[in-house]
Amino acid sequence: MSKTSAISVRIDPVIKERAELIFQQLGLTASQAITLFYRQVELRRGLPFAVELPNETTLAALEEADQKDQLKVFDNTKDLYDELGI
């Protein structure tokens, strides 16, 4: 049996580029990151992260974040903390 096996996938080039920049910051190649993912799947006997649909609160927050013109902007952290009540 060979010591390696090839995987061929099609992926959005923007997602690929963004992920590979993160891999680079972590000191990983794409191949090492994929191997790490496969090892975690094997060890956990499933995906190494939760796969679920977002709840209503999360959906509302995501939608609000998409509407950048309605996001509050603060000049400093004091104003932000005051708004948050902390």
C-alpha cells in the first residue's frame, strides 16, 4: 500500500486563499491542514466541530452585522463599555 493518497476537490478560490493565509500564519501547508482535519475526524469519529443551524438570535446578529450602515461606531472603548453597561 502506498504511503500517500491524493485528494482532488473543487473549492471557491476566495475561501481557499483566505484559509491558506491562516494556514501560513499557523505554520501549516494546505496538505498538513487537511491531514490534521482527517486525523481529528478519525480520533473523534466525526467532524471535529459542531455542525448545526444557527438559532434565531444568531441569525438576527448575522443579519445585523451584514447591515454595516446600521452598526454603531464608538470613538473609544469607554463609550463602548458605557453602551454595554460594563
